[in-house]
Amino acid sequence: MIANDNVIRYRRHLVEMLKQEGYLSSTRLEQAFLAIPRHAFLDHLYLRDATSKALKNRLVQAPPANDEAAWQAWLRTIYANEALITAVDSVGLPTSSSSAPNIMAAMLEALNVQPGQRVLEIGTGTGYNAALLAWLVGNPHLVFSIEIAPELAQAAQRKLDEVIGPGIIVYAGNGLHGYPPGAPYDRIIATGSCGTVPLPWLEQLRDGGLLVMNLRGRVNAGSMVRLEKIGDRPSLAAQGKFLSVSSFMVLHDGDQNECASPGKLLATYRNLPVQTSFSVSSQEFDPTFLWDSHFGFLLDMVLPHACFAGMNDERTQTFIPCLIDEASKTMLAFRSTEQKDSRLLDVRGDPGVWERLLETYRWWLESGRPSISDYTLKIDAEGTARISLRTKQASAIWPGL
């Protein structure tokens, strides 16, 4: 079996990398990453099968303890700075993962957990992050974790009991509702993304408590935000700022239907008749900014029912960036032309969507191409959210709230 000091070497290497890249600055958090073994929470992974044209994920089990060469390879995978898929659905799409350590470190730095605080974690996953939280607060009984998939909750509970001992109870349930029996909390952290700030989380925070989560739009993949609760419960007031671009799996709500994927929408909208076509120069609008996270953040507020998609032009074998707006039943498709500095825009539906897109793009450029971290978020006592950029109001309300 591989020596324990060899395992520690991998943990130290991960910590040094996180420090060098600026994700880890707290001494206590550094000690937590050194103390809690990531590999103890992972006995299997789903790795991308490079030989499959369908890009399926292949189940890989932890190797036998007496195969040292295989264990070395396994530990290199586990302690790499990568998100690791741990569960897939019936068609092979990822449904749960162990987040990349740099994202975990960034969120935990922002959460600023102190000894003796009560913490609620939304999305237990493997249990690794819950174990880090338990180390930071100094008492596992102060950490509450909730996981929507019962089988994942049971597996995480078993591993947490083995690694840190009794204390943390993993509750199987819908994390979007929080966990009222453990409230009020000093800290809440969500390891999945959602399109709104769930109001039960704010209600369950104590005055001055912090929430760190990933707020996800339909164009922008996600933004990490930290909010501070203002006032005692049941007030929902909070304020804070967006920290960085980040991407997490969506927190599922069994009571709601999921939005159709861009791929499914594209299959429908590409068959709509073209209402108008005209040339658009790259100076007027550069469609590559449709997949710029910072522009996408603003676009989500202006067109909250829009999403970015793309398709191949069968005639020219070129990529066509598209914007689909479900609210107006419209698709904008930017087709390549022989002129490198322009594209042909096909409007299927309402031309007003193009006008709003262009207006938003110009506003973003005139504002100096603000990044996600330039915006602030304020939620009033009734739960209405407003996002501001410096002295300008970016939007009256975040979509969905």
C-alpha cells in the first residue's frame, strides 16, 4: 500500500500550486487543505473517454491498495486542480462532481469561516468540502450539509464519519429551501449554481452573516457572489458584490421544470422563416462577445430569456454563433461571409431583439467593458434584487427574482 508520507506530498503540492496562483492566502485554510485528504472522498470517477466519438464518460474505480503504481496515477488525478465528475444520469451527462480545488479555495476564502460559527452547505457532493468546513469551524456539529440525491447523501455521510468522525449530518433534501432546523447560520455556501438568490437562504442567515454562491444566467455560465445579511430575521436584506467568473453544476429543484437546453432550442428555431437579413460589420458588433462572460453577465439582465447557441453552416463548414430569445420567439444567426470583417445576420422572429442586443453592446463598450467584479448586488427586506455598476444602474432587477 502507498506510504502515507507520499499521500501528504500530493496534498502539499496542491496547496503550493493554489498559493502560487493566488487562490489560497489564509493560513488556516491552507492548513485545512493539508489536513483533509481529498482522495478519501473519491472511490470512483467518470473520465472523458477520448476514444468515443460521442464523448461519453467512462467509470474508473479506485485501484487496489496494493498496486502502488496505479495508486500513484490515481493520486495524481485526484490532487490535480480539476473538477472531477462523480455521478452521471441515464444518458451519461454529469449530475455531480468534486469541484476544482482552486474554485473551492476561492469560495472558502470569500466565506471567511471562523472557529465556532454555524455553517450551512448546499450541495454535499462527495463530502470533501463539508470536511474542510468542519476543520475550519473546529467542531463538526456546527456544520449542516444538504444533498438532493439520497444515494449521494448516504455515501458522503459514510465518508465523513470515516474521515473526521461523527458530527456532520448530511440531510437528503432540496437545498434551495435551506435547512431551517439548523438556523440561524453565520455562513452559507452553495457548491452548485442557480439563477436567483434563494430567499430561504437569506432568511436563515443571522445579521452580519455571509452567503457565497454562484449566480447563473442563461448566457453567462456563472458568477461568484458574496452577500452580507443586513438585519435580523425574517428580513431578507443583504448586499455584496460579484467576485469572479465561475461555473458550477446547476442546483436542481424537483418542483420546477428545467429550461430547455440551447441544443434543443436550436433544433426548433433554426427551422423558423428568416424575417430579414443584413450585413453587420465587426466594428458595429463583434459576435464573438456572445461567449464573453463579462458581456454575457450584462446581457442576462437585458434579455433574461435569451441563451447563446451555435451551429455549423453545412455549406461553408463554418461556425455560426446564435442568440435565441424565448420571450420573443426569435433567433439571431451570424453567418460568415467572404469579407472577414463582417457577417450576414439572419433574423428569425422579432428584429427588436437585434436592436436591444446592439444597444446593450454599445452601452457595455462605452462603460469600458466592465468585468463581473465591477458590479454590486443589493437585496431589500422584501427580497427584490438590484444590480449596479459603479454609479450606473445596470438593471432594475436580476432575472427571475
